[in-house]
Amino acid sequence: TTPATNTDMLEKMQSSNEWVKNAKVIIILRSLENFMQFSLRAIRMK
């Protein structure tokens, strides 16, 4: 493989890793939001 090919592959992997990281953050934040809404409902019911 040529250095240019390695550079292209590295850039693609980095953008892919960035996408995965962003997806994980979104999933975690949604889960946190659901948990907080559930907790708020539970507190109001008491």
C-alpha cells in the first residue's frame, strides 16, 4: 500500500470513529433523559 492509501484509510477510520463516538453520546443522553423523566414521575407519585 502507498502512504496516500494509508492516509486515506486513516482518515476514514477517524471519521468512522467520530461517528461511533457521537452515536454513543446520543444514546447515552437519550437513556439519561428517559431515566430522569421516569424518576421525576416516580417522585411526583409519592
